[in-house]
Amino acid sequence: MRLAGFVIHGNNQDTLPRCLESLLAVCDDVVAVDSMSTDGSSDLSRRMGVRSVSMAWAGYGAARAAAVASLRPSDYVFFLDSDEHLDADAVRAIGAWRESHPREAVYRLPLRDWAEVDGRRFLYRTHWRSRILRRDVAAWRPEMIVHEALPRRRAKRLQAFIEHRFATSVSLRSAKEHRYALLWAVMAFVEGRTSKPASLQRPAHLLRDGLLHGALWRGGWRALKLAWVVAGYHVAKYRYLCELRQGRHPELVQAFKERRFSELFQRVHALRLAP
């Protein structure tokens, strides 16, 4: 059974080496999609023996589709973000999985989100994400501009932890959450998705991450600040969706409809989005 892997990166020289080492440890073929980095990350990939493919950033869908198209033939595809890696136990778990003659279309792996906030490092949460896909279902389209756009499928769990450098600054995390909330809302608006009450999102997600996932017990007030920001993403998604239905941001909607995704990202980054 052949397993191919990929990562999408920008200026990630600080975290990219561990990510690539992890992919090389479990995959037969690895590709790094470089979204026009300027810090030498693409050279680093090539020095580590990984093929580098450069393309302007137009969202996750286009980048992941380019990655899969660049991989050699394989049975499954595995991907990590540039700030993620596997420890030795996870490498062994994926090796054992490969020898088990897998057949499921999708495998979900546990993702451990680590926060480094105000001088303290703590585990913010653990959640499951689809990261190993049979090659025939690893099909991203350019309009899948955000992280979670791949349709949900029945998946089997594989106990191989992915370690994620989730947050190093509450303010930077907040800015990123709001940008992607607006991008999600544009995509959802064009696709005609239904809305949810924005006012219910913050308490629901604070309860989930802070208490049910235990962030509050591990990180104290630092975790609470981060949970507030992360919950704000879900509030903002539906607030922006409501604004779009009221006719706001028509230039973003038009850019999405005309598949000008690079321009869409540039326009969103140029906006001053209030928390």
C-alpha cells in the first residue's frame, strides 16, 4: 500500500522542518506546496528531498488540489499543516495502520492544539480531523477556500496524534479567525447554506473548549482568553453571513462567483475587521 503526503506552507522556516520530517517518516512520496514564501522555506523543502510546487495563495482548495495532482500514484493521501508534526508513537501507529491493509475511504486522526500564550505552553484541546483519505476521495476544488470545506464522510478513527502549534498570540489568532470567518461566510452565501443564531455560538463553543475539552483547567485565564477568541470565529461566521444577505460586501461575493480567489483573499486581508 502506497501513502503519499503533502503540506502547504508560506514563511514557515521555524516549524516546517519537523512537519516535513514527519511526512517523510510515514509517506512514500511527499510534496510541499509553497504559497510564494520569501524566507527560504521552499529551499529548505528541496534540501530535505521534498518536491516543491509554488503557486500564489488562492485558498486551501486550490492548494490541496495542486498538491494531490503533483503526487505520484498512491492508494492514500495524508496531509499536515506546516505548523504540525508527528511524534514517534504517531509514526509507529501510522506504520502499523499501513500494514493492516486499510480499506476505509477516510481516517480521522486526533489533533492536539497547543497554545503558547503569555509565557505558558498548554494543551488547548484535542479534536478529530480527517487527514488520511483514499486517493479517489482526496478531491478538492478551488472554491473550497477554507480549511473545513471538504464534505463530511463516514470515517474511521486512527489513534495517531498530530501535534499542532495552534496559537502563539491571542491577538494574532483573533485576526486570523475573523478573516476566515468572512471567507467562510462568502463561500456559504454563494452556496446557499442555512444560517444559525450567532448569539448562541459563543456560549456553546466556550463550554465545549473551555470545559468539555478541559482548556480552562490546563491553561487558566490564558485558555479562557483564547477560548473567547476561538468561539468568536463561530459568532463572526454567521454575523458575516447575515451581512452578506443584507447586501454587504458585494465585491467579495462577485470575486468568489467569478473564481478570482487570489483577489478575494487580498481584499479580505485589506479589510479592517472588528472583533
